[in-house]
Amino acid sequence: MSSASSGQFLDRLRPPAADLRPVITGLGVVTPLGVDRGEFYAGLRSGRCCLRKGEGLGELALNRAVGAARRQQLGEPATAGRWAARLGDFGAAAAIDAARRRRMPRLAQLAVIAARQALGLEPAAAPAAQGVVSRYGSERVAVVFGTGLGTLELTLEFETGYIQGGLAAASPALFPYTVMNTAAAIVAMELQLLGGNITVNHRDLSVHEAVATAVDLLAMDRADAVLCGGGDELGPWLQHGVERLAGLAADAPDGLPPMRPYDRQRRGFVLGEGAVMLLVERAEGARSRGARPLATVSGIGRAGDHRPRLGWPAAGQPATTAGAARAITQSLQAAALGPAELDFIAGSGNGTALDGLETQALRQALGAAAERVLIASVLGQCGEWLTSAGARLAAALYALSEQALPGTALCHEPDPQAALPGLVLAPRPATAPLRHVLVPALAQGGGNAAIILSRAVAD
């Protein structure tokens, strides 16, 4: 590479000029709390909790219509009576052709509906003055989808057939859908998008890394708009596995949902599911097509810590959060902000030891500002899944666009060792302008990332 071309490449990696800064112009939300932006925002505004204890997850176990006898043959684990936050009808039947939908994994259906909303193709979405594809061309619109587990339930069905009956019983019709990039590929095919197509699989950081990849694609001029985000589905095999790993919350004596983010009586988490997609483009491009930005992606930071692959602090070992603090500091530096300029944190509190780790990292990174900044976790409303950071990013957009604070459902007695003093327990309007929101993410295994979203200023 010549020195001139090297310099041009490095210029692309520097903070972009105002017209080239990445902005979010679309949001698609398919979660138990709401299956479009309006319903999700209404859920945040009301503080509604979607965690339920009831029937099993058999109806979600397989992505094709199979009967009870077939599920019994597969050895599907019983899940009746367990807490979960499950999706009902999310609009796939109305939006996706029936013949294609029958062959489409459920995770891909979640992703397609969220992507359609982000592009303004659904009635509940807010369409821009000019569509993204008509403005840029389909070959300049990319897809970056983050997922922790991919099409897990369908993959297990395929593998179970092989284990029980050998090659003859392994369905060739299922095999193409067992790969991790299934959802991203189907989004592109369903929406006829010909740009880059990338799948990110990095546990709890998958959504953050998908957004970071989207920003990189724009900065390097490899796309003019990117659908990014992620999702994961809930099923009996996942619930069974997490329960065996002692991650699920035990029933609470009061009979209420047992997931207690930031609370002294933390008992573990309750599984949820969903997909969230963002449409990201340059501010200049958004303005040229008459799109109103929901927020600016101001800063992104990444760093690592030494943590066990499963669980949080290793038994008898001190919790290390220097990397998590460094990721937060990097995001502030990229956004040219000081800690005191943060107005809200869309936290990752889920009722586990993660709550204390996040609180420790925030205090390391923000110093005295950590004792004043407002923070809440929406996971007590919709449950926890590996890509639930998408729901937290959507909550950050809610805070910025509605100038309102979501609450921390199910937290009754905040633990000062695992919660900042500014913890918001109940949803309420903001009493001061919300300009910058931090969305941190810590993963088992040691990864950390942080994104800062800022209120978009009208030109």
C-alpha cells in the first residue's frame, strides 16, 4: 500500500465530519414487550412486565408444524410452570408469503419483521420521505445481524434426527438453516438487499458488534445504509440448558416474577426472546432523502477482561472490570464527552452477579459522575437473552426521542453494591434534557463493549 493510499485509509478511520457521522433513521422492535416501536415505547412508558409463569414452550420448539407425538419422539424437555417472556403473534403471517414462511426458521421471521419495520415497510413504522433502497440502490444497503445462538431449535431438530436415525433420518430440507448466518441471509433475500451480508456471533456483545460493524462499513464507504442489530429465539432446549447451568431465577417467596435487577434479593434471570434492527446511515444521506434521525451513534468502545466462560466472577476470585471501564472510557472519548455529560445509562442489570460487575465498571470509568447519572434496566420487563442489548438500545432511543425515562421493573430494594444511586425504579418524564445515553455490555468470557447514542439535532 502506497503512503498516499495508506493515508486515505487512515482518514476513513478518524472521527467523521458532521455530515458523515452515523445516524439511526429506523428502528424495528419485536420483543415480548412490544412487536413494533409504538407498542414497545408504550410498554416502557407504563412499566408493564411481560414475565409469565405458565404453559411450556413446546409450541416454540420446532420451526415447522409438528405434532405432540413428534415432539415426544425428539425428547423435548418439559418446560411447563417455568418463568419466561415469550412472544405471541408478531405479524409474520401478514407480512411474509405463506409458502416462504413455512420454510423459514422462526428466528429469521423475527429478523425479517424487525428489518421491515426499520426500513419503514410496516404500517406501524414511520416511513421516511424517500425509501432507502430507492435512494441508494439495493447493492449499497448492507445487513449485519448479531445472534448468540442462531436457529438453535431447528438445528437441534436436525441433529436429533441424525443421532436417532442416522443419515437417512437427517432432513436435507433442514440442513441449510442450521448455519449461523441463516437469519441475515434470509433478511437480505426477503427484502432483496444486495449489499454486504454479515453475521456477528459474540455472545452478549453480538448486537454491539453488529452496530460497530455497520458504522465501520459506512466509514469505509462499503455501504450507504446498513440494517444492523440482532436477535435470538426462546425454546425448551435453551431453557433446559440454562436451567442446568443454574442461570435461571428461582421462584420467589412472594410469587412475583423472580428476576430482580439491581435488587438486594437478586435470584437470577428469566429468559426472553426477540429481534431488534436499526437502520444506520450517514447524516448527509439521511438529510438528502428527507429522513429524520432518531439518534446519532456518537461513540463506541471495546476492551477485554479475564472472566470465566460461564458465570461471572470465578469462585473465590476478585471481579475484574478494568476492561469494561476502559470500553466505557473509549466510547466517551470517541464521542468527545466527559463523564458528567452522560444523562442516562440503559443498563444491563438482569438480577445476577453481572449487576455488581457493571456497577463497579461504571464507577471506575465515570468517577464521581457515576453517583449522579440516571440508570435503569428494562430487562425486568422483557426478560434476558443473549442479544437483549437490542432492547436496551431501543430503550435508549425511547429516552432520547420521548425525553422520558424507563423504569427498572421488579427492583424493590436496590443493592448499593450493585446499583448506582441514580437508579430509576418507575418510568417517568425526564426533568432535564436527555442528550447522551450510554449502553454498556459485558459478556461472560471477558468481552466488553459500550455505545453512546446522542440526541439528533435538527439541521
